[in-house]
Amino acid sequence: MATSNAAAREKDQMMADELISEEQARGIGVALEKVFAPNEERGPRVPSELISCLEKAPSNFDQEPRSPQPSQETQTALSDLRQSGSGSPGSNAGGAQRQRPASGTSKAAAFLAQQAAEPETTQSGSNNPAVSSEARPPMSWSDWAAAMYSWTWKPLIRPPREIYNLSDLGRMQFVFRGRAFARTDVNIQNGKGQRLSCSHFRQVKQTQIIPQHCVVYLHGSSSSRLEAFDVLPVLLPAGLSVFCLDLSGSGQSEGEFISLGYHEEQDLRVALAHLRGDANVKSVAIWGRSMGATAAVMRAAEDEALACCVLDSPFTDLRMAIVEYIQNSAARVPTFAIDAVVQLARSEVQARAGFDIFDVAAIKFAEKATCPALFAVASDDSFVLPHHTQELHNRWGGERQLRFFEGGHNGRRPKWFLDEAAVYLCRRLEDWKPAEAISEKEKQRALLEAEEARRRTYWL
């Protein structure tokens, strides 16, 4: 009986050390296997493997641009066009004008409808027969350029928006590895007056928030703050809080368009200002992926108070990324026509979203950044080629490291990298000091160390 009582007392003491008792956890109504609410559409939860479960939590890495789908009106117009039997400009020897599609349908829309309505026979043996060239309405180069221009600008500034409910973010209070955490949802405004939906995951003790270092997670294109669930399992146990947000034009935040880093950098600026006004936030670092990583590079060039950055698959220059994507796509675009397509897309993006795609060039900002940075990229990334990350790493103005792995642009990152990134963030955040607290001698030493570290390239 004495042994039993001693064991019970030891258990009670351990529970007290773990910040929350079993009774309190039960009172909150949170069981370990139900830390985050399940979502049938995003895959099953595995209660016995919480870390694995969280690594498979809500996330959307489907950042590949998609061609606009033709409307019913467009398909009707296409049918009318075929029935009219109109020929190409080259076939009209008498100079008669080619008949325009009915209902004022644009040439680009008619072309896109043609592609959707008449798929070619695949090698696997589709039931849809190949359509002969005689049955297809001939298309001039101007028609082709218009269709390509529409195909190009829409994925840039209006890719599919990830739709989700607040319930997908899980419970407001939960227990993870014996510690209590709370999620606070907050709305902030960016410089354009748009509402940004944010969530802050923090450790609590007896419902009181514990002061911690904070990591701001920035998602990629066509994604949302749910993407942060991939890093929560390694950052929360490391004693770091995690602040994630839907960047403007994404998720539940306001905004009609995204900008692949241009306006998102200003969203980040507002988020950092919000966190620095919080007495429970010690210092701040950034973990960004793709579009989020590009925005982080641009902000780091202006913000000397960042402790460090983890930059996963940023791109050096948006124009270059677009050109490379078109060249590597199945569209078989003639090389001489790519520049014309890019210029058309540039003009449409400027008119609709208010920025120049040529200004989204993180490579121009990298050498101005002084904080330490851990770069990472998948060696088999065919969407944003690995040389983008390599070049940004080489140009970075502060201490830098580079890691390679496999998994493509949209794949899940390996556990070893997530663990290493968490350790990297912890060390840098702990070592960070505000500028006013650093002596001149320490500043000089730090500059020399950063310069020496910058010369070295770390490979894995």
C-alpha cells in the first residue's frame, strides 16, 4: 500500500511538472487522441500516433496552376461556331472576315472550350476518339496568344482558393505531450485595409499564456494557414509558439487576388508589428514555403529585428519562374512566343491586381538580409526549379545554410528536415538580442562571424 501511495504521489508530481493535470485536461474535455478535430476530407486520424497524425493534418500544397474551365455559354458558342463552318483567315482568298463566335464569346474562351470539349486520345485507350484537324475550328496566332495569356495570368493571381471551416483548425484548447496549449484566433488589417485571418498556437499554464519565442509560418500559393499543421508537431514541443495567417487573397482573409510575394510581404510586416506589440512574444522568426518564403526574403531585407528564417523553395524572380514553367509544361509553347505571353500576362496582372510581376524578384533583396537563414529545396522540384533556392542562398547577406531532400515542390517534407529546422529556430531565437542590447564589440564580432559563415556553403 505504501508503494502504491508513493507511486501515486510521484505521478501527481510529474503531472504538476507537465503544466496541466489529468483532471484539468479531462475538465477541458480534451483527450490525447482528439487534439485536433478530424476532417474526413483531409484523411483519417491515427490516435496512437499523434505526431504522424499531425503531420498529415489539414494542408493544401496544390499550387500548380490550372487552366480555366469553359462555361456552358462558351461551349454553346463553340457549337455555333462549328456549325457555321467558318474557315481560317488564310483560307478566305476573297478577304471575307471570319465569322465571330456567337454571344460575343472571346477567341480565347472559344479556344479553351475547344481544348476541354475535344480531348485527344491517350495511349491508355480513351473512349474519346481523336478529333481530326478538319473538325477543329482553325486558330490564328493571335487566337493562340490570347488563350495562352488567359491561361497564364489567372493561375498567377487567382489560383483556386482553399476553402475550410474554423473547425478544421481543431480545438481552441488541447493537450500535447503532457503540456497544455491554446489557440487564439485574431483578425488584423493590412496596409490596404483588408482583413487577415490569423491563429496563434501558444503554451499555457493554468490558462495563463507563457511568454515564448514565436515562429511565423507563411503558406504557399493556393493554400492557407492550415499548412502550418505540418510544422506544429516539431515546433510546439520545442517550446515555441506558432503564428500562422491566411495571406491576403487566400483562405479566409479578404482580397480578390494573390501576388506571389509582392503584397504578402506587407501582410507579413503587419503580422510582425502585431506580434512585437504582444508582451508574451520574446523574439520572432519566420518559416515560409514557396510564395511565403519569397515574401519572407523580401521582408528580411527590410527588417533587422528578425532572429532567423527557414526558407523552403522560394523563387528568385517571378518572370523567370513563369518562363521556366511554360517551357516545362505540356503546352508545347514555341520559344519565340513565350515573351509575348509573359508581356500579356504582365499587363493583365498590373490592371487587375495592381503590381508588376517583374517587381517580384527576391534575388534583388537577398543580399540586403542580415539574419541567419536555413534554405531548403527538393532536388526533384520541377515546378520552381532548385536553382532558385541555390541562387538566393548564394546571394544571402547573412549566415546561411542549405539543405536538399526529395519530394517535389508540393510534397511533404522529411521528418529529419523538420526536426533540424526546429532545432535551428530554437538556437537562433535563444541567441537573438535586440540591437540596443548588443555592445559595439559584440556587433563587430557578429559581423565577422556572419561574413565568415556567409562564405561557407552547407550541403546535405
